[in-house]
Amino acid sequence: MKKFLIITIASILLSLSNVNAGTDEENSLSKKNPGEIKDCFEKVNRGIFAFNQGLDNAVFEPLAKGYRKLPVPIRHGTGNVLDNLSTLVTIPNNLLQGEIKKAGQNTVRFVVNTTLGILGIFDPASGLGFAALEKEDYGQTLGAWGVGEGCYLVLPVLGPSTVRDTVGMLGGTIGGGDPWYNVTVAKDTHYFTDFDYYGTRATAGIDFRAKNIESFENLEQNSMDFYASVRSLYLQDREQKILNSKKIIDTMDDGDWEEIESD
């Protein structure tokens, strides 16, 4: 897994170093509307997209369908644990965006659910009046600061992204911005291992895929160009997250596009 991550990062850095190759200045990191985001590496992106589809058909979709057969309480509990872990990234991004009240509420939610909720399996915080808030990540924070999306990217296994979101993702992992990554992969804490981090990430991808089986099937069946449809859906979703918009798009759970690992 480490080797794969290194290869992925290397390919990303290579792409970043050539963002403006053969394009004009509009491809630089400047603020744009979703419809204006350029697919600078479309040929490569489509190849990676096809690879991801093959991997999804062979591995992730069957796992997602098997996951769906688990008892509902187990699936809900698993989803709750993953949501609780994601709060560790949301809190610092709340602070970076100046959302002090939200950071405080998310901190209380994490403490209460990790303790009384048994590592987040249950959600007693909501019962105490601390309702779940929207997830935040470093890509969203960069967007909130006015950093443009840059070119659209499709990452191996991880799926749709942009230059900005990829930089944010790297900042949240190897850059030290994700506490869960720090105590599992980055440091030898003697309590957690690399497997704990990658296991939760893989489970998050399967959980997301299971929630959206019908949505992706409908999208693929009704799209003349499935690649373009996924690209448009992702970019719309990211724009709405940055603007904190409540508009619903065509997924069963459109709060988890940053967790996708199968498309």
C-alpha cells in the first residue's frame, strides 16, 4: 500500500509540474466556475477512469453488494465510526475557515461519541443537541480561501479530484493535517498500525459505494458519456461543499464524494 501511495503521489507531482503545458494561463490555480474547469489531461484521465471502472466491477462493487447484506445495525455502526473519524479532519478545517462555533460543536461531538458512543459506534452527541455538521477537508478550505480548482484529475483507485483537491488531500496525509493518519501511518504509536488507517479508508470507500449502487447504475445507464457525467457530478458537489450549499445532486449520500475509492 505504501508503494502504491508513493507511485500515486509521484504521478500527481508530475502532473502538477506540467499543469500549464500546452495550455494558456487559464489553467493555473485561479478562481473559476465549475463549468470553466479544464480537463487538461483528459486522455490520461479517461484511461485511469477506465482502469478504475474495471477495478470497481471486479472488486469494489461485489464487496459493496456483500456489505449491503450485513445487518443494518452493523452497517449503521460502521458508518458512524467512519463519520466520527472524519471529524478529526473537519475540526482543523473549521478553524482554518474561521468557523469557531462549528469547530467547538464538532469537538464536543467527537469527544462524546468516542467515549459514551464507544468509539463512535453510537451517536449520543446528537441526542444531547450536538447535531452532525457538514464535513470539511483541506481542499474545501483552499477553495474557501479563494484558491481555484486547477485542472480536473482522475486518480488511480481514489477517483475524481482536481489539482486543488489533490494538494489538499496530500496536506491532510503526508503533510500532517490528518490526526488519524499521524497516529497510524506517520508515527509508531504502538497502539495503531498502517492497517488501521488504510483499513478505515477502504471501508469508507466500500460504505460509500454500497450507499450509491443504484445511483451509479442509473447514472451509467442514462449517460451518453459516463466519464463526463461523473466529472460534472463531482465538480458540482465540490462547489456546493465550498459554498455550503444545501442543493441535492444525484447521489444517495452526496456528503461523501471525498471518500470515494472505487470510481
